[in-house]
Amino acid sequence: MKDKLRVLIWNEFRHEKNNEKVKAVYPDGIHRAIGEGLGDDLAIGYATLDEEEHGLSERRLADTDVLVWWGHKAHREVSDEIVERVHKRVLAGMGLIVLHSGHFSKIFKKLMGTTCNLKWREADEKERLWVVSPGHPIAEGIGEYIELAQEEMYGESFEIPAPDELVFVSWFEGGEVFRSGCTYTRGQGKIFYFRPGHETYPTYYNEEIRKVIRNAVHWAAPTGRPAPLFGNRKPLEPLKSRQEA
Amino acid sequence: MKDKLRVLIWNEFRHEKNNEKVKAVYPDGIHRAIGEGLGDDLAIGYATLDEEEHGLSERRLADTDVLVWWGHKAHREVSDEIVERVHKRVLAGMGLIVLHSGHFSKIFKKLMGTTCNLKWREADEKERLWVVSPGHPIAEGIGEYIELAQEEMYGESFEIPAPDELVFVSWFEGGEVFRSGCTYTRGQGKIFYFRPGHETYPTYYNEEIRKVIRNAVHWAAPTGRPAPLFGNRKPLEPLKSRQEA
Amino acid sequence: MKDKLRVLIWNEFRHEKNNEKVKAVYPDGIHRAIGEGLGDDLAIGYATLDEEEHGLSERRLADTDVLVWWGHKAHREVSDEIVERVHKRVLAGMGLIVLHSGHFSKIFKKLMGTTCNLKWREADEKERLWVVSPGHPIAEGIGEYIELAQEEMYGESFEIPAPDELVFVSWFEGGEVFRSGCTYTRGQGKIFYFRPGHETYPTYYNEEIRKVIRNAVHWAAPTGRPAPLFGNRKPLEPLKSRQEA
Amino acid sequence: MKDKLRVLIWNEFRHEKNNEKVKAVYPDGIHRAIGEGLGDDLAIGYATLDEEEHGLSERRLADTDVLVWWGHKAHREVSDEIVERVHKRVLAGMGLIVLHSGHFSKIFKKLMGTTCNLKWREADEKERLWVVSPGHPIAEGIGEYIELAQEEMYGESFEIPAPDELVFVSWFEGGEVFRSGCTYTRGQGKIFYFRPGHETYPTYYNEEIRKVIRNAVHWAAPTGRPAPLFGNRKPLEPLKSRQEA
């Protein structure tokens, strides 16, 4: 039997303690709500900002296949050293699922090379996420679109590199669109950015949203190839130019 | 009459002072050899590492449409503040042409989000750069391939994001291949990485190599659109969900 | 002085003769309205379905740098032979701008390899085309978005290959989104699909829409590289394996 | 327990009957050699050109998750009706693995929209396939490169659309390079083109080549989403523009 994929769900976990409205929606934290939605065939762990090393020790990361990231107000409190560590693990093959306001996390900005800035509005408006890559494994089991009755709006321009694959595009009631599901590869690591999930809405209890995250975790699983060889290398073939010299 | 495109060629400019072999090939510096190859329809300036602010003051960059970058041994000496400044200008639309060992420059690594590591070998071997995007403006005027009798080898894996467009793939005598001409867009800025140009070979006097760089400069010209709007925005359409609440 | 780019605007030109409503909007035909918007620095010609060879003789196509295509009800009347001819010219470098209902033209389907099917609705609704590739030359001079007070709706899924570059995404009042500005390269030819332009609306008089088409024509200009070499070829290097045999 | 993935391996199966040299290498046909390499966790079937309907009846295709295609001399004998049928199934989600000389098959050309032409040479030369997408599932279990002592050469230009993902690039002894492993999505179907496999070499007995094909089959598995909805659709949101009219 194949070992279970090891998923680590990281959450800033501040709103849920400080804000009554958020606490009412996610009493055990956003990370727990995400984890409950992932299903039994995964080995799920949790880590939060205020743990030692933000719960992201070298060892913990070495034992992680896919990292899920939710952060919002405290991106700056994530230590640069830990960001460097996560970055290395992604290049070495660890999958990374960045959710919602995680677009502004240090790790996502470092991997993208851009500001990852966007437009936003909190106005309880309707979002409809249309599937635009109909055969993509991340959209498996999803209908034409996912409708969320109330969400925060994120609008273009979204300052990211053009995604390798664009899986979802959002329509917002207020007139904007957004590239809501974007895949990237960096080194051996697969990255999926998924827009929905403002802390005041029960988005992570939505069965379709959960399915997308579940699909993304499986899609982002490492392949386990050895680390690439870099640096000075001998030729694989005889160098005629040189022999003649 | 349209104003000339303003090109700034940046060079580390150390090898040419410290190494007799390099001095013999590029007595006035690699930057001058590149500049001479660009033609008369461009307004060309030069900047080097050891100038004040590396020759890259805010004002200088504001007056630059496309920046060409050659660096090798002293990447670490480029100040983080200047890298940040160049990064901002690229996102705002300035084109960036990164040459050869510039793959390891701070600015390229920051824009790519990866190590940009690769294999290398100095063995005077033959390189043949095949055009694989035959209609691309950067390949205009180039035949099936460019042949360089002697160059440094760079080999895969090249740890970069998959390029938006792959224009050249190199064949090396020693048995390796390399993605030698890669385009990217970051923010409003267009980026072209072009592999050839080791300091001990007269590569930048080669007419075809010069043509590629010239093409790339024109391709990377800014479009001059206004800066994107980010942050909190009012809806463009009435929000029915809200009105009903 | 550089020769003017030669643009040929092809129109089915039936609605404008048979339908009073369309005639009122485009009395001289959609092609003329498009052509008037392209500006003086181009050499513009026109061709329509009911001309001999649909106005697309070998010679005419050989003298065309960029072909603009508008068709709707009579796609089937375009002869396969002419489609084959246009296809060859695109692969050889001629640019192709496919507008609106041209998504179902034989030439576009042949180049895409898919059905190019989509959702549609004629309901006089608002469309807002958001720029999502902010540095792209096709978006030059365009603000954050283009707003059209009334257009036909086209909605996802749009069964096309993932575009090389996605320049515009449309928001529709009725709740849909659409990939409205898509670039492709096939052979040496550059292709741009641009969504707006239903025959009953004055879309092709809109200054921003005209600017996009103008930009696209310039972007799609051929580079003039020689035809690629195919077939059986002698080795460029000595074959050691063989010599040893 | 999940049902086994149903793979159908299609082979022209003429060389193996008419050519002693090929018969010696693949006495039971290339298809059997490929099938033997795919492993026990797949439900494997075979079909060949000279069977009724080329072994590709509606029913057979409906029961196929991934189709593997090898053809060479008799592409023209494949009936257009069957090609149409396969095309529909690919758009509906069936995976397609096109091998070697299958680049010129009707189905591949139809899906690509280009000639799929290339350079070639039969000279028993060495090929080295470098992995350039190190985290891609199709490269799982493969080292830095695959080396084949003797193969037919295929060289650029390869007239295909830029692949969605470029997994392998080949180095050839004679001086050429080739995009040897290319992924595409068309409709809901995933397509992988894989270069090696000339009929006179024992390439399909090579363990690494077999692993790539096996990986590709799994990667190309359908997701089973429902067929997309096309055509005239009612709005999902009230149309204010219209109400005001």
C-alpha cells in the first residue's frame, strides 16, 4: 500500500482569536476547517504562526509533501529564515497551495517575483468561479462553475506572472473578473493559488471549494525525483574542437 | 518622428580590467561591444558596477526604456537597494535583457523566484543555437540556427520558471542542451534571457548575436500604459446581494 | 522608409445586405468600419465572401501581411480549398486577426484543432473587457478595461487550446466570463482572437476596440524569416557511433 | 477499489510484417512491446490498422481512457471518419499518447492545427533526452536524461504549436536538438507527444522509455467531468440594462 500523502496546513490563526465574527465562523481555526475537508486518504498536520519556528521546523518541512498556506494580517511576522526554508523545500519538490489573502505572503511573492498586488472589496457580494481548463485534474468533480453567495472581491490587475495553467476565472457582482485558480511550477515544486476564503465567510465548509483544495493537494504531490545536478560538469561526449587545438 | 528607444547597457566591468585575456577581447568593456552592435536607431547609454549607485540612479532608470545586464563574479556587490529599484522599474514596464552569466544576478533571481542554477563547463566547445519559435520577433533575420565555434557550455537543468516563450535551444558538443532564449513578462515589463557571451570569447562581435540582442531590445520596449490600480475599490455595478440585506 | 504593412479585411458581408438593423449600423459593411478604424499608416484592402475565390486569390494572399476575419452565418460557404490556402499562408507567417463570430470559421477551427464552441446570448447586455496582460503590445493605450454598453454575450467554456497569452477577460452582466483576447502562434504566423463585434451593435466604431485591432495588426506582422527546412537532412557533425561501426 | 485505467494501444502494424529487420526487433508488433512495458495496474487492449474500423469502433473508443498511437507509412489509409471519431473522444476527455512517427498522423495534425513537419535522418546515431520540466509527473523516476545508443534523428524546426509543457529536449550526435516530450490539452483531453521509437531499434524495450510512456498514460487519464454546455443560454443574473429599456 502506498503511503498517505503528508499535508501540512499552515494558518496565521489570529483572526479566529481576536475577532468574534471570525471566531463564530471558524471556532477551531481556518486550518481545521480546511483539514476536515480534505478527506481520510491524507495524513494531515497543522502549523500556525505563533508556534515555535511558526510550526515549520526543518524536520517538519522535510516530512511534508504538500503545504497549504493561509495568512492575512501578519505576513510580515513570518521570519525571513523560515520563508527561505519553505522556498528551498518547494524548489526541491514540496507542493504549495496558497489560499486567498496568502497572495501577499512572503513565500508567494518570493516564488512569483512580483508584487502579487490586486484590487479588493469587502461587500458581501456574489462570486462565480468559472472552470476554464475543463480537463484539469484540479477541476475534477466540479460543474461549470462554483457559486459563492458572499465573498470578498479580488479584481484584476492581479500582478502575477502569467500562470502555467489558468483553471478558474471569477465573475464578481460588482463588475470585476479575477484569475482565481492558477498553477505554477518552480524547481520541482508545484504551486496552486486559489482565491476564495475570506475569514468572515464559511467558504472552507463549501463542499466544492473543499474538493478543489483536495484535488490541488493531490495534483501538487512531489514526484520524488533526485535533486538536479548543477555546477561544473565534465563533457558527456569527446570534444573534437579541443582535440584539434 | 518617434523618439529613440533609450537603452542602458549595464556591465560589471571587472574582468576587462583584471584579466589580460578578457581585456584583449573586449578592451573597452563588454558593454561597449554590445552597444556598438545595437545600431543607430537607439539612444544608448552605459553604466557599470563601480560607478556611484552602480550607475543606476533613480533618475537614470526613470529615463531608461530597456536595460541590458551583464554580470558574473560580483553579483553580490550589487546593492539590494539598487536591485529593488530595478525590480520596481521592470514591473512598471522597463524591458530587461539578461545576458549569459547574468542568470545568477540578484535581479534575475528575484524576478524568476528560483535559483537560476545550471551546469557549466569552460572547454572551448561548439554551441549551436536552434530557433524553436520561428515567427518570434526576437528571431527575425536569423537563419535556422546560430553557430558559435567556441563558447562556455551551460546545460540543463536550468532552474527557471517555464519561459512564456522559448525562442532558442542550444546544442553543445559535449552532449548537453540548454534553453538559451527565454521570454518572460513580470508586471508590465518584458524580460529576455539570452545565454551566449562568455567573457573570453568574441561572442558580442558576432553579427547574429548582435541582431538577436537588437531584436530583443525592440521587443522589450515598454508600451507606456498607466500604472495598474490596486487596493480597495468601489463596485462598478450595483450590488444586489447587499441591497437585499 | 519602411513599406506600409498590408492588411486585408475579409467580411462575410451578408447581414449588412439582408438585415435592415445591421445595414443601419454598418451601411458600407463591417469590413469598411473596421478598415476606417485602422489608421493611415497601413495599406488596407478588402475582400468579401461573394467575390471570386472569396477575394482570396493566391496572389492576393501572397500580398497580404495580416488578414482580418469577420464571418458568421455562412462559414460553410467558404470553400475548403481557400481555407487550405489561408492556412498555408498563416503557417508561412501571415498574421490573422479573428473577430467575434469568426470563432466558428473553418480557418480558426482548423488552426486551433478544437470545436471553438462557446455559450452565447443576444440580450443587449453590458460587457467589460479587463486587461490581464498589462504589458502586452495589443493592450497599448487601453485603460484598465473597455466597457461596451450593449453586446452579445459569449461565455465559457470556450473550447480552444489554452492561449499562448491571455490579453483580455470579459465580464458580462448576465453572470458569465470569457477569454476575450487570445494570442496564438502557428508555424510562423501570429493569430489573435478578439471577441467583441456583434453585427447589430456599433462596436467597430468604438475607439478603444479600434485601437485593440490596430495594435493586433501591428503585433501580428510577419517577421519575414525564410521558410523552415524540413525532411531528410545530412548531419552537421561527424557521427562517431557510425564511424565505429 | 478503483477500476483499472483502460489503455488502447494502436499500431499501424505493417513494418513488422513486411520488413525482416523490423520483424526481428518486434516479432509481435510494436504495440505488444509497448503494452508489455506498461505494467499490471492497467487494462490494456490492442488495435491495428487492418482490423475492421482500424479496431477503433465507437464502442471500443467509448471504453478507452487513454489511446496510444504508433503509425508511420500508412497515415493516409486511416479513414477520415475514424479520425473524426478519435478527435471527438479526445475533446471529450480521452487521453492520447502520440509516439515517434505518429507526428504525421491525421489525428495529431488535426489536433495541432499545423503540419507537424520536422527534419529527420536514419543514421544510427546517439540521442540523449534531457528532462527540462523536473517536477513533471511524466518524468517521475527518470534521471537527468535518457540515453539511446542508436535512434533516428528528428530535428527542429518541428512545426507544432508551442507545447503547454515541454518535458524533454533531445540532443543528437549529428548536431540537432528536438522538443521530444510535449504536452497539450484539447477540450478535456490530455495529449502527450513522445519522440523516440523508430521501428528498427529496440527503443520500446528500454526500461526508461517504458516508464515515460507509463507515466504519460497515468497523466493523461480523463477526469470524468461532464460534457461542457454550449449554445444559447439564459442569463444567470438579472439584466439591468434590459430592464431599463
